[in-house]
Amino acid sequence: MQVIENKSEGGFVVLARAFCGALSVVLSACMAAVACWTVEIERPPDAEDWGVGDTAGTPALPPEPEEVVKKDIYVTGVKYRDGYDWHADSDYGHALCTLFLMRGTERILSLPVGAEHLMSPDADMHRCFGGHLYTDFSTDHETVIKKDGVELFRYQAREMICGFHVEKGEVHTLGMARDGSGWTYRKNGDVVLGGDAGHLKTGFGTDGRVLWFAYAEYGNAVLSQDEGAVAKAGGGRYFVVRNGVPEEIRLQRNVSSVDDLVLHGGEVSYVACLGGAGAHAVFTGASSAFLELGGMSQTKDCRFRCGEDSPMPVSGLRYGVSGTACATVWTDCAVTFEYPDAEICWCGVEDGQLNMVLKDISEAEPRLVIVDGAAAVDYGREHEYSFLSEAGACADAGRLYVALYPKEQGTHPAMMYDGVFTEYDFNGHFTSVTAW
């Protein structure tokens, strides 16, 4: 481990290191992750573009280069007062801390946390969208939504926000009741669609101009404010909602349960268990195919990994007779990646490249492993880090950014980018990484 530099950025002391000694694996991906900055990509003109339309035998001018794509990397996190053990968090709800947002290496927003500020330090109660920090807070009777610390709206229900999207200034939320059961789709706090039974199968997704999500119903009615859009839901029925309009998915015969659904290219696909079959099957329209078992006996926890590619990869686990888990990615139902004795924490497809964060469970103490196209970096042996949630990784322009969550008090929060390991000298942790 070689120390490259020690400097202060955005109010934090940064210790950047180059990480060496990675274990090689087979996978098509390109990865990176850490300190944040603007990414620029420019595609050079294709060789065959030269001379097109040239009738005089002289080279034609090359085409104008494509517009440079620029995205900023945003990181959210929580900073506690020095010396406070936030792992034990004995003063939860009263601990002195701040919620912050970074763009690149610059801290651009810092907000006080506490009930008096209607602000929670919990990682699932804030997120960055479009370069802004949106928060939710549950009082005894209400849910309050804020943008960059300024209240946007509140409504009479205590909900856990499971899906969040902003379009043309309108805030779309998917909420699950904190007390009791049911879910609700709201726009600026107003109910669009809801169910008092069943559960959400996905968060929000976009397919062209369509905003969609999926849910399952096992009883009672699905209620919509739109006249005539009330659909009775019985046991084991699945729905995809497109721009606020629910549509029931007609399942193939023998389907016992559905792991995941996706709307891609205007068509619904789902991955499901079939009665008596060891492997899951992927269904799209009238076509279906089993996921390859590859010498294993069973598949489990299968999910689509959305991207522009078609067919979309599916990630999940394969189990052998001994019960050993093998993290797996299938493309067109064929195994294209596997990592034994591991579980998938995060998996993403970006520009046709697969990026992954794994939890190695081959030993008593699970270890965090990040995989790129040439190496698997084990952050559990030399460093005491874990992975907080799927919000802690982001792929953009062929680079993977991963926030590393300290396992023990006294370990600095860190990020990984392009083989560079960077520690930040503050008491707390990062909660999400996004590109906008």
C-alpha cells in the first residue's frame, strides 16, 4: 500500500492510496470508485467516416465530434461529532450530527439532523436526485418531504419511502406504511394509486418516457383516483404500473412466485419460480427460457440488472447439493459470471459492462469484494469495510464508484475509484453515490 497524498478537500482530510495485489477473475467489466469529480467522455470519429461522399478522390472532412458527455458524481453522508461512537449510537435521535452532500470533492450542502429539524440520519431517509438532496421524515402522524433542507410538502401518513423520482418539478414517491400494511404511490404528496394489501415488487424505473413500477396483490382492491381504474386483486396477482395506470401481468402456467419484473423496450419481462423446477425461468411475452444451472441444483434471489442492453442480465445465486452459494450473472439465460461462496450486494450494467460488489462468505467473517474486468479487490482482509446498501455504488462512463462503510469505530470512511483507495478523516460514513 503506497500513500500518494494527504490533503484536505471539502472540509475533510483525504488520504489517497493506490491499492495493489488484486486477485484476477474472469468478467467483462470496467470499474472504479471513489473521490468524486466530473467525468468527460468524447468518442473519436470512426475510421469509416473518412471519405464518405467524396467523389473527387480527396479525403472528406471528419464529422463533427459528438457532444462531450459530462456528469458530476454526488455523494451523501453523515458526519458525527468527534469521539461519538455512531456504531453503538446510544444517543440515537439526539446525537449531534449533520447530513451532507458532496459534488466531486467539494461539500456543497450540510444540514443539521434531529427531530427539531425534521431530519433523520438514517440512510434510507435521504437520497440525491438531480444533484439535490431530498429527505423524508416521519412525525407521529405525517411524512415530511424536503429538498436541500427546505420543506416541499407533507401528508397525513407515516410512510417509509421505497421509490423516489422527480420529473418536471413533480415529486413521485412510493411509500410503505410504517404502521400496518399497504403501499401508496403519490405525486407531490397526493395519492395516485394505492393498495391496502400486498407489497411493492420494485421501485421506480423509466422506459423511454414511461415511469413505471411493479407490485403484487394478495387480496382486497387496488384503488385509483382515476374514475374507472379500480381493479380487484386476488391471490398471487402481479401488476406493472405505467404512468399511473396499472396493468395485470398474465403469468404463464405453473408459475409459483415471481422474483422480479421489469419494463424494457415497452415489453414486460419477469423471472419466476416454476413448481417442481430447480432453476428460475425468464418470461418475455410468449417466450420463456430456464436459467442455466451449470452443475448446480437450484437458483434463488434472481433479479434483472437494468441497462440499455437487450437481453438484460439476471443476477442471483446458484446452490449445489451441499448448500454452497455461488454468486452468478446470466446473460440470455447462460452463465457469464460466477464467484463461489459469495452473495451479490450490488450489480449494475453500464455501457454493456458489468460491475459488481460481492460479499465473500467463504469464511466465518464475511468480506467485501469489488470486482472489475481484471481483478477482484478484497476489502475485508486488509481493511475493515462492508457495504451499507445498494445506494452505495454507482457506475458511470465505464467507471465504478463504491462507498466503503467502516465496520468498526475509529476506521475512516472511504471510497474506491479506479483502483485508488481514498480515506476521509471525519467521524461518520457515506450513504450513497450517484451520477447526475
